[in-house]
Amino acid sequence: MKIKAAVYRESNRPLAIEDIDVADPGPEEVLVKTVACGVCHSDLHTLHGKIGTPMPSVLGHEPAGRVVAVGARVRNVAVGDHVIACTSLFCGSCAQCVQGRPHLCIDRGACARGADEMPRLSRGGELIHPFVDLGGFAEAMLLHHRAVVKIDKDIPLDRAALVGCAVTTGVGAALNTAQVTPGSSVVVFGAGGVGISIIQGARIAGAGQIIAVDMLDAKLASAKKFGATDTLNPAGIDVVKTLKKMTKGGADFAFEAVGVPKLLEQAFYCLAPRGTAVLVGAIPMGETVSINPAHFFQEKRIFGCMMGSNRFTLDAPRYLEFYRQGRLDLDGMVSRHTPLDQVNDAFRAMEAGEVTRTVLMFE
């Protein structure tokens, strides 16, 4: 099957729209016609070479679509189903999986094709890698069945796509990883798609104060619409001192949603005693964080967060139910729709801070 896809072949160069081949589904695989795919900062970091991935590859990891074919052993979805996909593949049998932490699976390779099998994606015999086992910037995706979750057909697929990454990561960071408590004070560094999702998760959890921190005033204004009670532009001020004053002694929870070491340090230092800082953003490999160890005597903590500590098959339907109930705003997160051939402009708009989320549309 031939499809069009945005292929990443060289760092810091625009993606090229190419015709590539998709293999037929194996026994545990699902062929999905892509309808929508969000454009995430992790795609941008990869494009700039800050996140390593094999080349050539098809980027995109926040997709939704319709099932068009399934393998013989697939039972969780059927042809015609609407699905969303997530990169949190899991083997189901490693120590992390059986302890209820499939997002930390240590054998996701069990969901890949073997070296002796035809690759899922190719072009004239050349192997094309699906980014994080998804490859959503394409007209179709061939996925392991554990990468997809069936959703109700009344949910718009451009909204549902966001649950594949931004919402699962951000809302999950608040509800699952940090376990934000009612009445607590929360600081979120970065008001992009993931940061907005963290803000919404903190609001759903019942936080009493939610402070959004961002360099762009337009993003701060947007953060207010999603549940931020206060905002802070850090330009020219002592950020930690200001946040300590705003929270009357320090935040209970602080989230770094950008991927900048300095911001994680500020998130840690703005905490109250026994506060929790959570790294959600993708800090590039090789970067380091410097922390004064004396602060640990105040029993502060730093948590890592992998995809919102998700159990995707359980969390995704729950987040979509929040959307139905009006508790989770997905409509407002979609700033722009664009076709596949304008994917590079979507990256430009992201870097310019013009959007919360651009969604590529294939219909």
C-alpha cells in the first residue's frame, strides 16, 4: 500500500513529503487510516537533532484515525473502529508491566517486527522508521495492537488525537505522577500544549492556586482560559523569589513542561518544604541540572514523568469522558488545522508561539 508521509532525513532541514510503502498487517498489528495528528514539541526537538531517532523516519506521535485492517490475533479493535494511538507500547509480561506500570515497559521491542521480517514502512527497499513506533505524519499507520485504543465515534478525531500525547502526558503528570491534592498550590513552567494539559489536570484535581509561567503574554492569556488562577512572565525578574511570594512561602507542586534545565532548577527552588517538582519536558541528552543539595533537607522531591505515568487503555477513555463532561477542554487546545504538506509551517508556528496545538488533517 502506497501512502504519502512527511519523512525526516536530516536534522534542521524541512521534512519532505514522500511516497512510501506500508506492509500488510501481521497477526498482532493494526492498519489505521490517519485522520488527524497533533504536532508536538518532541517532533520539533527531534527535527532539531535534540532527541535522537534513526533516520530516515516518519515523525508524528499524536494520531487518531480509523481501523482499515487487523491481524488474525487482534481482539481489542476491529475494522471500522475509531482509535487513538500512543507511544506507550508495552510487552505485558516484564516486571514493570505486571506491576501496573506499562508506560515504563522494559521490553517494548517485543512489539516490533523481527529483523527477518519485512519492515512496516519502506521506500523502494529502503527501511523507513516510524518515529516512536507510530509515524503519525502519514496517511496510514501500521501499529502493534497495544499502541491503539478504541474510542466512541461521537468524539471528533482532531480533538481525540491530543489524548495520544499532550493530554495523556500533561493531565497524567498532574493526576498520576504528582497526584496533585485539592487546595494545593501549583506552578507550571511553559504554557504550550503539554503545559496547558498540566494546568487542566491540576484544575480537575482541585488545586487552589495554579500559576502559569511563560515568556509569551499570549500564552499566559490562554492559560487563564484553561484554569490558571495566576500568570507570570519571567522576563527581568527574580522568578523564584516572585513565585515564593505569590504562593505565600512556596508551591506544593511545580512542573517543568518545556525541557530547559534552568526551568527545572527554578521549579525545584520555588517549592515549599516537602514540595514536589516534576520534570515533564524533554531535556535534551547531554544537558545537566545543578541543584543545591541543602534544599533536600526540606524534604523536597524531584520526580521524572514518562508520558504522564499512563495506563493508556484506562486513562484515554477516562480523559475523553472528562471532555464529554466539560471538565477537559480539548476544543480550545486546537489552534489550527493544516494539511500534511504544510507540516513545516506548523513547526514554524510552534516556534513562534502562535499556537497551542496544530493538528494535521488528512480528510
